[in-house]
Amino acid sequence: MVECLTDKKVLTKGNYAIANAAVLAGCQCYFGYPITPQSEIGEFLSGKMQELKRGYVSAESELASINMVMGAASTGVKAMTSSSSCAVSLMQEGLSYACADELPFVLVSVMRGGPGLGNIYPSQGDYIQATRGGGNGDYKLIVLAPSTVQECVDLTYKAFYLSQKYRNPTVLLADGLLGQMMEPVEFYDYPYPEIDNSSWALSGTKDHKARIIRSYGPLADDRCRFLEKLFQKYKTIEENETEWEEINTEDADIILVSFGSTSRNVKTAMKKLREKGIKAGFFRPITLYPFPSKRLAELSKTAKKFVTVEVNMGQMVDDVRLAVNGACPVELINKGVGIPPSAEEIVSRIEVL
Amino acid sequence: MQEKNFIIAGFGGQGVLLAGEVLANAFMLLGKHVTWYPSYGAEMRGGTVNCEIVVSDEEVSEVNKADTDYVVALNQASFDKFLNKIKKGGMIIANSTLVKEIKSRADINYLFAPITKLAEEVGNIKMANILALGLVAKASKLVNLEVLEKALDNVIPPHRKNLLPLNIQALKIGYEYDLLHV
Amino acid sequence: MATQVFSLPKTLKGDVKYSFCPGCDHGVAVRLVAEVLDELGIIDNTILSAAIGCSVTTYDFINVDALEAPHGRAVAEAVGIKRARPDKIVFTYQGDGDFASIGLAEGIHAALRGEKITAICINNTTYGMTGGQLGPTTLVGQVTTTSPTGRNLEYYGYPIKLAEHIALCDGTAFSARVSLDSVPNIKKAKQAIKKAFEVQMKGLGFGFVEILSTCPTNWKMSPDKAHARVRDEMMPVFKPGIYKDVTAE
């Protein structure tokens, strides 16, 4: 796919869908370094950004690309980088700085197997990396998890918008399955309002006093005030932007919780359980930060059990347990890495829980 | 329509991913829900390549399903690898130019056709994938020639459009291959 | 009537406390950059990508928009700024720890890509802010807090000659090494800095200046002795000169 398509359903890979959506969202700069299974993003954008006379650098490392994206973001333009797992690890320092500097940009993280070099197959092993981060200090990344190629488009748009609205890096957390899978998608015009960044962006001092975007604050009191303000912002994000999907949860005895591509098989497993007369419900966090903890807590009053299904050794399960806070048991069905367990497998594993 | 899935498999270079993309594109044109998922990465070098297409009237229930309705095997390795993944009553379409005609399972249908040889007769051995697509489309009765031609046009990039007539010719030979003579 | 013959460059803030140690050449180097921005008339169109180390506080002293980069990443952030806003003049002001050590990859690759930015690097043969440890520019034999018996080749290897390395990159438009040990050399330094900005303004490629500087605090020397060390010990190894200038003849 080399064309930038709108107004028409096209069959395309998740990686191309993300890249094309970024172009349509008005992303002015892309910086990246190849890594399977997300290299198509940089491949697509290398041509497209040059054609549109926008910024593109084939960076020397992920250290460089995360910092280039921060540089671009500091001028107020929409900017993006993308990578995968072991290379997203290299970006953690930058993400900490970017939160401290309140720089808005999008990081597309297409998860593969870990730890270490791991393998190139799909995984959800970077839930903790995305929602907790490996950088220093107190910070939060907004994290959006698509489950279909269409959502790769929808949530790429949203990621740009939320990052701009809150001046915070936003992660689109996809995985190798979504990146490599093709589905019909519809592209459409960027649906969000443009955010005016002129009050803080670096542009030269023609119309303002010299601005410094910095994280260094030599005084402890100043730093405390800054952190309080930062976390007030995160509270606002939690109040306004938490998003999830739920089906058949109202009367459910057992609620299956899953995010991203894995949730598709889990949704089918829920339907199969219902066919067997088991009152199962389906719950999918779309924003992993902010996590829909409040809603899960509400549901824990009526549900008898939660089961999280993840392709990792059990990461989101911790957040579900924190949300449920002992009100009922929270079990884990998982697979370390690869294609998610089939609906049949999930059903049979739930039956023996 | 019940959800159906297809695995198209062969050597790297036989164009199985492209054939799968054309099939998925045709289903999209028919307004169906469809997913296309490839094997990717290291196993592409030298070994078999495959992709799975799932088509449904509703949201596709799963990716990488435990079993499959149709397998297209362009080489022996693919035949051996996927034979046991076929559902009872399902079908394998095998390239008899490269695959031994052995019917070791009695609960599935076999369609052996000399796909590579037929492609050579079209004038380009690389058309084997599209020829096979014609075969599986006809056998599944899920998509007609007209839609497949449109899908081919969608998938073949602008700078390769000169190859469209040859692809359509191969598609027709596969589609019109007399299944009754198998 | 009195005539004013000397004043603070417009680029420098007059109302702030400068945090460089007494006798440190950073003060001179920052002033030269400020004078150059004044003279080129680009103060209000320039963005600084600030580095980590003693150079970090530069953004407190100069009247330009600035972004503080993580350690070693000033060039990468400058690249991001420039690619986003090609109409701006973008420069880094880094120490040798930032540019030559942790950020060498970014510097070399920016030079190879011919990024239209200017990088200023202070070479004082030590990590100044952390208290005088051995760095990539520490001279053979030099005693630091992490080379207590002097830089020996067995444990530490050789120092890097930045200006020469950057000059080897095909995308470099200008690369020079200058010294601040004397008034004539300070004048030469200013010309080099100006050139490094001019090649950016003309869109010719990467502009680089390595500035040999003193660190009296960590060298445990008076400023004049420190300048003598620049002359006697540093300049024979790090030879001042213009190593590349695509505008020459």
C-alpha cells in the first residue's frame, strides 16, 4: 500500500493502517529505526513524509529517534516514533524526560516476545513497560490498546489528540498480530479539534520571552509543586479519558478481562460459555492508562469471579486485582508469547478453573 | 453464512501471501468481515510461508483458528504441515506438480491439480498462486470470478498493472478447471 | 559625552547569576556564541538544544528558546527541532562528556546526514560537573578522580580528536577546533563559531566547533595556569585549526 487512501474501505495491515492514520492526523515528523514486527510503519512513512515534504529521519538508534521526536514535539508539531519491545526499552529515559517536559507525541509500540531479544512473534509482554514505564521518577503515559486494524486507525487519531490535549506522550500499544494482520478498514479525516500549542512551543523569541522546556529543577520545593501539578493533570485524564468495552457484564458470574488482539478470541470464548449456560461477561480496557479500575470495582459487587486472559506471564491481572481489591477472586489464563489461545482453549481452561 | 477459513501455503516466492490478500480483498468487496494473517519472520527464509484468511458475516471470531475449512498447498511441505489441520469434511487443494497424490485421510476432500504445470502453460510459472486462487474460490463457492478480478486489480500495484491480464487469465484457468474430472 | 564601547550582547540575560566557576572558559564561550547570534541578527529565530553537564545552565543565561535534552541527546533533539521547523536556527551547546562520550553516535550521524544544525562542544579534558573524572578527551597521563595514577593506555586507551573525526563526515560543512587561551585565539574562536552558524543558515550542512577550555576547579589550577595548560599540554595534542570548510575558496 503506497497510496494515502480516504473515503473507501481498503484491506491493509495494522502497521500500514497506523502509518496512514498518522499522516491523515497531520503528523509532521516521524523518526524511527527498524525492528520486526513494526518495520512497515517506517517503510511507509519514509516515502509518504518525503512526498508531503514533512520531517522524516531514519534514525541511528531508538535513543536518537525518541529524542528526535521530543525535539520536534517541543516546537508544537505533531510527531511520532514507532518501535517494538526490546527497542522500546531503549526509549524509557526519553519517555521519563518527555513526561517531565510535558511534550506531546505518539509512540507506537508493536509488542513482540521478550524478555531480551525474545522473538518476533506477537506478545502482550509490554503491558507493564507501557503502563508503568522503565524510566525514572513519577510519570504516566497515556496508553491506548487497539484490538482490530480499524481500531489501529481510530486510536492512532485519538493518540495524537490526547497527547496534544494533555501535553503528554501517548503510547499506541499494538502487537505483532495486529501489525501484520490485514483487515478492511476505513480511513477518514482526523476527527478531533486541533490544539493550539503557541503558548508554550519553541519558535524563537519574536513574540515571546525566551522559553525553556526543562525537567531540571534544582529546588526541592519547586519540584514538589511541579509533581503535584503533573499528577493533577493525570487525575483529570483518569476522570475524562478512561475507555473500555463491556458485553454481558450486568448479570455475569464470571467476567473475562482482556485487552488488544487477544480480546477478540476472549469475546468469542464468552459467547461460547453463554451457549453452554455459563453466565460469562466480557470486559476490554481500551485505555490501559487510565485503567478502568472504577468500573471493574463496580462490577466486582455483582460478579463472582474475574479471569484475565493475556499473552504474557500475567501483567494486567495485577491491575484487575488492584481494582477488584479482594471483592472476588481474580484468575489468570495466559500464554507466554505468540498467537492468543483459541476461544475453545480459553473455554476449556475456564471450565477447569 | 457460517464463518469459513482458508490457509494458503507454499514456498517463499510462490506468492501465497499475495494470493491470500487477493482472496481477502474479494471478501471485503463482498461486504464480509475478513482477516488475513501471515506467517512472518525467520521462517520465511527457505521454509514454507502461509497465510490464513477468515471470512464471516459477523465480526471474525478468532485469528489463527485451531482447524480450517480449506487448505491450498503449493508444495509438499505445506501439504504435510496442514493436512491434519483440516476440519472433517474440509478440503485440501494441492499442487500435484509438486505434491504426491496420497489420500491418507478419508474424512476430507482432495483436489489435486497440476497447478505449476498449468501456470507454465499460461506462460509464467509465477502465476501458480493466482491459478490456485481460482481453484479454491470455485471449490468454496464463496466468491465469483468477477469479484476476484476486481480484487486482483485492487491488490496489484500501479507499476505492475501490465501483469493484470496474465493474472486474470491464470485466475480463469483455475476457476474454470473442471472439478468433476478430479 | 560618554560613549559606550562595551556592553552585554543582547543574547545574554543581564539579570541572572551566572553559575560557571571563576576562571572557567564556559563563560567566554557562551559570550562568544551570544555575540555571534547578535551579529548574525538571529536571536529571535534561534532554538537551543541544551545538554547535560556544566553546559546545562546555558539556557538560563541566553535569550533564546531552549529545550533541555537528556545526557548525550542534544544533537538528536536539535535534529528533531530542525526537521520540524526548518526555518529556525538550531544549535547545541555541549561538553565533551555529552558530545564525545555518551552522544558520539548522534553527533557523527547528524554530521553524516548533513543535518543543518550547529554543534558547539567544550573540550576541557574532564567530566566537570560530576567532579573531574576521566572522559573521552582526557589526555594520556592526565590524573583525574577515576585515573588516579594518570590515563594509561592499558586501562583507558586514547582520547578522541573530535574536530578531525567530524571533518571526515561527508555531510559536515564546517569543522574547527579553537582555543580560548589568548585574545587572538578568542577572536579566532568567534570567527569559527560564526562560520558554524553561517553554514547552517546557508543550508550547507553540519557546523561544528570544538572549543578547548579550562576547568580550573577540577584541574586544581588558577585560571592563568589553566590557560597555560591549554597551551602547553592540550594544544599539542588537540591542534587548533579549521579541519573542514566547504565555503573555503
